[in-house]
Amino acid sequence: MIISLCLLAILWLVHGYAYFFDSWLWLHGINPREASGLWGIIFTPFLHGDWSHLAANTAPLVVMITMLFYGYPKSAIKSLIGIWLISGLLTWLFARGNIHIGFSGINHGLMFFLFTIGVLRRDHRSIAIAMIVFFLYGGMIWSVFPNDPDISFELHAFGSVSGILMAFLFRSSDHKLEAKKYDWEDPNYHSEAEDEIGDSWKVDTEEER
């Protein structure tokens, strides 16, 4: 959570600077197939069109980056960087000729990463994380398709693709938690409680006699 909050603070500080100093930082976003737009691959996640755009990305960022580092500490940084760079590069190569900005591409990548890796690993913690993020943000699936011309569905779609790719690449990087084994799962298990219950009928019968 500390990592996610620090990253979030940077996003808000950058947008606050752009807002109060009337700076057109959004021009440094991804401009497809333009050499100058390559820098946008790095800068785009920090740039937002307005406060509502930034606010929409705030909660998903905190939740999913926290889940990422909690569930997959060994592969978290590599997965995050991979989603960041691959989604940006694919957007630069194939997106429409508009400037693309926002952290939503990475958020989509993280959601698809956490869900896909949970399906692939199928240990208790991974499945729980996958269910939580899908329950909270499964609606992101619909935003990978063209809908609003003012929204970069390409950034969402390529973020999703990069998240799935990272899930396949790093599905075995983190050790699985050992499944808990309970006494009653042992075929030779015999509880004292069962003995007490089992003998209680004898006591009742003797009292009746």
C-alpha cells in the first residue's frame, strides 16, 4: 500500500502542477507513430485530462498495486514495468492518431494480470485476489472496445493484453502458499469428541435401567 500511495501522490502532484500553472503537460502523452511521442510511453500514466479523469484512476491504482505487491512480491516490479512499457509501445504503434494519456492502461493491465494469474496458479491466495479484483473492476472488460471517441480504448486494450502476457510469463515466479492440512483430513484421524459422543448412549441406557 505504501508503494501505491507514493505513486498516487506523484500522479496528483503532477496534475496539480499542470492545473495551477496552466501547463499543457498532456502534450507529452503518447502520440502514435511520431518520434516525439515515444517519450509518452514513460510519461503517459502520469498525465490526465482533468480531475475527474485522475479521480477515476485513483481507487483502482491503490487497490490493484497493493494486491500486486501483496500477492506476488517477487514478480510485482517486473510485471508492473512490463505492463507499463508494453501497453505504451503497442499504443504508440497501433492506436489512432490522437494523444493518449492516463493511468487507466496500467490499471487495465493490472486487473487482467491479477485475474489471469489467479486462474493459472489456482492457489487459495491467488484465487481470492482474482475474485476480489474481478468483483470490483470486472467492468473494465467493456472499456477495451470502442465506445467513447474521447476515451483511449486502445490504451485499455493494449494494457489488458500486456497484463495477460505478464501473467503467463511470471505465473511461476512466486512460491505458492502451502495448503493448510487439518487433523480431520487424516484418514486415521479419531477425535476424542467422537468418543465422548459415541459412548453417551451407553450412559443414557444404563441410567434408564
